[in-house]
Amino acid sequence: MSSANNSDSHCPDQKFVEVCRLMMPDDANNSGNVHGGVILKMIEEAGAIITTRHCNKAKDEEGKHEPYITALARVERTDFLKPMFIGEVAQLHTEITYTSEHSLEVCVYVWAENILEGTKRLTNKATLWYVPLSTMTTPSPNKTIAKVPKLEFLSPEAEEEGCKRYHAQKQERESLTRVSRTSAMTLVKCDWVIFCGDCDVYVKNRGVTPHTVPYSQSNLVHLVSPSDCAIHGFCKGGVTMKLMDECAGIVAARHCRTQIVTASLDATNFHKPVQKGSVLYLTGRATFTSAKSMEIEVIVDVEQVFGGQTHKERAVNAYFTFVSLGPGRTTLPIPQLKPQSAGERLRFEEGQKRYETRKALRMKEKEKQAAKANDN
């Protein structure tokens, strides 16, 4: 269910959207709270609603209106601040915060409402970037990106800050374009080992040590069906993120052998659109562990099984952070990851740098909130 702030009774404001949904048992994970992938999927759907509305509000001079639908291009860091439970209402406040010529920035805040007690708490926040595509042409990965109606900013300062964020994410995406051209077969040669079958069988037959990368590595294969796609014929970004969270969760559970929950998701770039009928290959591996958290990389390769294509291409990759829970939802220590190969040790060091960066950002945010509280 969604609603929007109205300028009159018939014309919804394009800048804000509220999406609400009651959390049901099907949304739960093994820890008893709402699955992180479900929340990621809801966040993406809310972003798709508001950006599609915005891109369809303008008409050309002749009164014609070519309909557009937006596709997810990037997700900035997503924080899971507090758990959400079954029976609560998820309230997603969605706002367009910046528009460039061909993209839109959306900020989403997720609140959990206990409708029995009348209380609310902030559980998640995320920033996403979308691009508009025409619905009038045949679905194709090479579709031309349409122009975006300009946003009316509250102040020149707000527009300037948004412009800075736009160029920062654009620069990072451009630096990662080589990843989208890298096939899965190339990565296999670069110390990315794919294991098939039951993990315990592999451990028994090959002697893999617990708490190593091969021990917990996970692989999922998913056929993109019509129900996974929006009306433009491409897989919805939220569907892909939900699958990625599930893949990462399997890795975390294998490594810790406890109840685990998603803590955060780093900036995620979608390199290639995924068409209906494609096959997604998801692989997750542990890259770093601290005392109380675990970083897991998930890559998604796509294979076009129709049309004669015989190779896989990189669609998206991301880094998830998980924590381990004990009785009473207390945080448990994470078993130390044991990197063995040169590639695993290198990724461990890179993961440690990302961990320190996340830690510094959290401290900065806490200081900012404390200063704001003191000013009030």
C-alpha cells in the first residue's frame, strides 16, 4: 500500500511517497525478525514508485506522453539500525533528493510501527540512484536512457550538495566499469573457486578446514521469471538484492553456525541489466571478520540462455556485513576467518580497510547526532 502527500485531492506530490506493509510470517528469517532481503526489496520498490512518478509528470509541447519506467543503477550504503518483527507495519518514507539530466537520487527511511503499542522506531536508511527507460521500445540492455524532469530544490545549497553526491558516485561507478566486462570464467582463474554440492560433503572429501573461505562459500542459481521483472522486461533490482542477501546469509550461517542478521550493505553498483529468462549465478564468500562482525562479498553473473550467448557477464557485486546473535539477541563473537591463499589474504586486508572506514563513519555519525542533540 502506498500514499503520497497531496497538493490537491487528485494530484499527488511527486517528491514524497509513503509505502506501508504489514510484516507476515513469510517475511521472517531464522532469527525470528524480518529478513534483511525483504527490507531491501521494499526499499527498492519504494524508490521505483517515486522515480517513475517523477519521470512521467512532464509532457512534450504537442501533448504527447511517452511513458517511462525507472531502473535501479546504484545503492549507496544501507544500514540496518534496528530489527523489525513480524506483526509490525513497515513504513517507508521516500524522497527524491537530487536529479541530474539522466538519473535520480532517492533517500528512503524505514520505520517499524507496532500498531498494538502505538510506537515507532527507525530501522533502516538508504540512498539509491535510478535511471529512466522508455516502455515504448523492445526490452534491450542497450536502451537509451531518457531525460529526467528537473527537481525544484529547496535552496541553492541543497542543489550544490546533491551535485557533489552525484559526481562522487559517478566517478566511483566509472572506476568500476571494468568489473562489468569481466566474465565469470576469468574470475575463476583469479582465485575465485566455485564449489558445487553439499558443503559438509566437500569438507569430508577434500579436507577443507572450518572457518576458511571454501568452507562457508555459497552458490545460488536463479532463473529470472516474469514475476521477478517490472513492465520493461528487466529483473527488478530489489529481487536481485534479496537473492544476494540470502546468499550472503548462508555464508554467514555456515561460518558462525548461529543465528545471524544483516547489519549493513556497502555501496552497490548494477553493471548490467538482467532480462527476463536470464539465469543468475550468485556466489558468496567470506572476506573479513572482526571480533563482532563478518564481511561477505556476493557477486552476481548473468547468462542469457536465449540468443546464442555462451558466456556469463558480471551484473552486480556487493559487500554485506553480518553479526551473530545469541540468547536474548545478544551479539556473539565471530569465529576468526582463516585466509589461506594469497588472494584470500589480500581480500582480508582490503576488508579490514573497509571495516575501519565503516567504523569511522559510524563514529562520525554519532558525533554529528550528539552535536545536534546538544544544539536542541
